[in-house]
Amino acid sequence: MNKILYVVLLVFFAFGRYVSQYKHSIKPQFNSFTSKVMTGYQGWFTAEGDSAKLGWHRYAKDWVFTNKVSAFDAWPETKEYKKLYKTPIIDSKGNSTFLFSSNDASTLDLHMKWMKDYNIDGAFIQRFFLALHDATRDHQLKVLKNMMKSGRKYKRSVSVMYDISGLRTETDAENVINDWKYLVDQLKITSQNDTPYLFHERKPIVGIIIAGLKDSPSNLQAIKKIIDFFKTDKNYGNCSIVLGVPFYWRTLNNDSTSNILLHDLAKTCNYIMPWSVGRIRYDNLSEVLNVMQEDKKWCDKYKINYLPVIYPGFSWHNAVSSAPLNEIPRNNGELYKKQIKIIEKIKSNNVFAAMFDEINEGTAIFKLSKKPPSTADMRFISYESEISEDYYLQLLQKLSEYLKK
């Protein structure tokens, strides 16, 4: 009896230390990151006339949005949105056009509803390092709060993924660290019981992308500081880290830095997510399969989880005028289906779908218009007439069902 009492007290005190030490919930709504399809979510679109007061942010190119200039290639299907805004674009028939704002709670609620309808488990909300202190910060905070609210409503999980583009120094790293403290203390994203924030074995999932790109080789020490904080801080740490890396991170060539420190960082994280957008093409699918198989072996060797990225196609002609329109075409979902076959072959436990609402680079998997407007000076990718507006959501739904089996 005394032995049983001793064990009970030991567990109680150990549990009590966990409760008092970390600021995260001990009863999250989602406590497993296994057999899940998660999608990336930008949430950065605003409109002239919404409460963000940022104009046509991210629809505009260098803050200019006219009948001749924009920064996005895929036009969303808008018939289900509760609130839309009249754009400067007049189509070839003389009709006005309308777009949504991510600043409206009704927009985010609809997107979360679609995730529920198609069995997508949740979203990694992109949190941009360069936007932590600029004019868009309040908008980004509002998006995160509203996504948490809708996540709770539709039982979809939410996680923060820091996009560290532009991060260079350890001072920059402090800005990310302080932002996480703010999210935990003020927004209480991880501390409320039954929070929709994504956990795995009582550890909040936090993403960091992309570490070790060839054109940003000098920020690895700053990234190390961020990872150390998320892993070891006595109040805000004890997190599971998803580390986004270049597609050729393991061989340290092509799009990757050659610095072996990238491997050292990878070994301290819980999930490795090689960024495949633009890297997977129709002519290199056999190579991609081999790369992913070897990546997964590396991760298995060091007991790290492997999180592959899939995307439907790519186009950023309106943002980068020198780039061709529809650079990597979707072909009625063929590229997506071939990537899904690869996922099945490598037996991955989880998948990251890039991206839910990324119309700037044409990777959006939400509902797209089959009749985008066209003008004399600006074109948008034509959505395939043979498939429905929700076709890529349907493909993800099937993948989600496959993973859960």
C-alpha cells in the first residue's frame, strides 16, 4: 500500500511541476500530430474599405492595384463569401469584379468550414518575421484570433508557422521569441484548456520556415537561438518544432546551403519539412521519389518525423512579369495526384498541403474561379473546365481518409 501511495505522490508532484512550469494547456483539444493533412494559410489579403485600412494588401503589386497591375495569378471563386469588396478590375465585358478580405471573420470562418467539409485537419497560420512590427501586424493578429475561434467551432486545429524570410541576426531572433511570448501571454493561444492549437503529446507544435536556403546562408545561428528557446525555455518552451528546410537539405546542394550546421539544427527538431514548391515538376518525379525516400530514411535514423509538402501547380506572372503565366500547370490535378502517389509510396504519416489561399503564386487549393476576369493588360490562370472548383479539396479529402486508415 505504501508503495502504491509513493507512486501516486510521485506522479502527482511530477504532473504538478509540469503544470506550474510551462504556460501551455494540459488539456488541448488536439494532442496528436499523426495521420493528419495540414495546410498552410497566408491570411494576408485585405481590401479597400475593410477594417484593416491597408488597402488591397497582397492583391496589389507594390501597393498598386489597377486594371493593369496586380500581384496574384489565381482568381478565387467568391459566390459563398458573406462579404466582398469591389475591385478596380473591370473585366472584358465591362463588369465589375469582387474579392474577399482575410480581415473579415466571415472569410476565415468559411475557409475553416471548408477544411471541416473536406476533412483537412487544420492550418499552419503563416506568421511573417518581416510583419511582426510593420503596419500589417494588427491584421495578422486578428487573423490568428479569428482562425482560433473558427477552429474551435469546426474542430479544426491551428498552429503558428514563422516565416523567417529576412531574418539575419540574433537580435532578429529575439523579435520572434518576444512575439511567441506575446501570443502565449496575451492571445493565450496555447494556454487555454480545450484550445484548438495543435499539440503533440502535450507539446505545442511550432513551425519555422525556411532554414538554410542557398541565398540566406548566414542566419543559421539566429535560427538556432529560436529553436533553443522553443525547446528549452522554462516557461514558454517544451514545444515540438517543425523545421522547414530546402528541398535538397540532406545533400546540401542545389537550393540548400552547404553548411553542415543545417543538419545539426535538423537533429534538434521534431519534424523536417523540405520545401518542394517549384522543385517538383513533371520531368523529375522519379528523382523526387528517390529524394523523399532517402530523406525519410535519414529522419528515421535520427528519430525525427518527416513532413512532406505537396502543391497543385505554380504561377506568379502578375507579381514577377518576367515569369511565364502558368509556369507549372495543374493539368486537371495530374501533378497533385502524382505527388499523392509518392506520399503513399513513402508511407508518410502526415502531409503539409501548400497552400490553402496562396493565389499570388498560384498554389491555392481552396475554391478557384472557372471564369476569372481578363483584361487587355492582365491575365489569370484559367481553371480547368473539366473539373469542379473544389477539385483539389476533394483530392486532399481522399488523402486524409487514406492517412487515417
